[in-house]
Amino acid sequence: MTPSPFGSSLRKDFFLEEDYTPLNHGSYGTYPRSVRPVLRHYQELAEQFPDRWSRFDMYPELRKNRELLGNLFHCDADELVFSPNASAAANTILRSFPFEQGDKVLYFATAYANVNSTLEFIRDHHKVELVKIELDYPLSDAAIVDLVHETLAAEKSKPGRPIRASVIDVLSSLPGVLFPYEAVNRICQDNGIITIIDGAHAAGQVPLDLHKTDPDFFFTNCHKWLFVPRGFAIIYVPRRNQGYIHPHTVNVAYRPHTEGTDTSSFEKEFASPGTIDHAQYFCVAEALKYRESLGGEEAIMQHNHDLAVRGGALVADILGTTVMENEDRTLTAAMVNVELPLKKDLALAPGDIATTFIKKLIYEHKTMASPFYNNGKWWVRLCAQVYVDLDDFKTGGEAILKTCQEINSL
């Protein structure tokens, strides 16, 4: 029997501390040691002849890396631009899209906090109306689809402008669950609603086919699950919509557009925000090479999913609670959510509960897993990864149990 290439033996390939139990890869990601020489090479290249590199030579290299990602995500390089992270990408799209006063934007309560805050910003500054759908997990995909249909029907019966756009997760952050994004994308587009898909956790965790899904806008981090250095995100904009948005940092290439189909300045506007370190954007090939050495995308995703399922069950057994999953078992990808055995009448305020929990895990137990509140209960999100094995989930589960016992006694 061929031994598995995955597990804690791979920790030597990364820069992680020796006694750290890494169960929170989804927050910040990390990259393998083999990528760092490439990162340093491009940083040094930029210093050898700054004018030549920054004015001319780096742009073909940026193009090559966009082409690699286009192949991975099944889209064209001309439809991809770089962004520092998913929060910046969300701001780029939402703050430059030509909303009109009274437009409605559909979103879900489980959207990432920074995205929700960006929606509140455009509500306050552009006078749009936000339409929120609550999601009390565990929910089936069918139940979520029903909620979307019900909300759209209810909004159509109201006076005022219709829903103009929607913000949809591929995988929400907290809880870390897979969302039926393709079905909801189709429903919204069939109702004339622009779709903005937040794929912050998608690249490297689930397969992506952007031409097949065909969202109006999409963004994903590459530093979370794809093993490139942070911060690194990609924004996908099909040609029909490229005239609608402009980069968060406006540069000399800016041109106003009245039509979404006007692609004349899109690439140049997003080419560079000015003088920054672009080195992480040149590391795609090396990151993908490392992933291929482990068996490639499918093998990595299958390992991480299987480990998340088994690890979540183990932690739930240790805690005496349950895993957040629906009857169809569609919620878990590489992140799994387990109920915490915390009392209902804790002395700490909700914000203090999360902070205390996190600090205890980090400083007392040398591990980390993200706590959150949903549907009247406290949960914790744990992340599988190629360098994690079942023993790590056991170690993390025991640390979580002890931490919960300590919080219950406060």
C-alpha cells in the first residue's frame, strides 16, 4: 500500500512552529518553503533596476501568472485582475459599481464581517437598501434556495426599486460551510439581479469553473488555500461587466464608462495601484508545482475534505456535542464546524467569550480554531490541510474542551 503523502510529516515543508497545532489555516493561510526563493527572487529583481522592472518588465510576468490562474479557474486571463485580499476586492466591486439611490442589494447574514461593513458603507453613502436573509445553520441547500425564492417574491411585492445586485458566498467564513452558490447565482440572474460572488475561501478548497458558473463578478483569495504568499486575491470580471468597475486605487489609466461592455481601459486601470511590492503575484507557478507534487488539486481537496469530516466527528466526540451538517452532508468542504459545550448563562459578554477563547487557545495551548455564534449556539470552525492529521484534531479537541471548561467556570 502506498503511504499517504499528507499529514503532519509535511510540516517540515512549511515555516510553522514545531509545537504549533495548525487548525485555522482558513484565516490567513501559509505557503511552503519552496515558494520563498521565488518570492525573494522577484523582490530582488525589483531592486536591481527599479525603473526597468516597475515600468516595463513586470507586466508580462503578471500576465503569465494571470494566465496560470485562468487555466486553473477555467476563464480567460483578460477577465482576471489582482487585488491584495478579498476584502479589498469586495470594496473594489461594491464601491465602484454604479448603484443608484434606492437600489436594493440582497445579502446573507453569514457574509464576512468586512463585506457586511462594505455593504453598510454603500447603504450610507449611495443610499441603497440592504435586503438581508438570515441563515440559521444547519440548513439544507434546498432550504436556502427556498429562502431566496421567498425573499425575492416578497421584495417584488413591495414598492420602490427592485433588487439590483446580490452578494453570494461560495463558502462562508463563520460558519465555514459550503453554500449552494451556483444555484443561487442562477436564480438571481434569472431575476435580472447582478451577482457578486465572494469566493474568499474557494481557490484551493473547492473546484472552480468560472465560465460555467458565469457570475457577474467573483473574487477569491489565493493566499488562504492555494499556498501563495499573502496578500493575494483575484477578481474575475467577465467582459460584459468590465466597464462597470474601477480599481480601489484610481490611477492614470482611469476612463469613465457608461456601458458595462466597455473594456477599453479595464486591464490598464487594474495593472498596478502604484508603488507596492508585487512579488507575491509572481509565485503562482511554484505554488501549483508544490501542489502537483502532492498529487494535484483533486487529491488535495479530497484529503482535506475527508480529514475535515473525520476530524470534526472526533472533536465532537471529545466535546460531547455535534457537527454542523445537514442531512445531505453538503456543508463540509475542508472546514468543519463543531458545537461548543458552553453554558447558556456565561458571565462574559459575547465579544469577550470569543476573545477569551482565542487567546487561551493561542497562548496556553499553541493552537487555534475560530469560535462563532449561530442559531442560538456557540460553535468552533476547524480547518483541515495537507500538513494536518487526525492526531492534530485530537490535540485541538482536547484544548478546546479544556478552554470551554475554564470559560464555563468564570
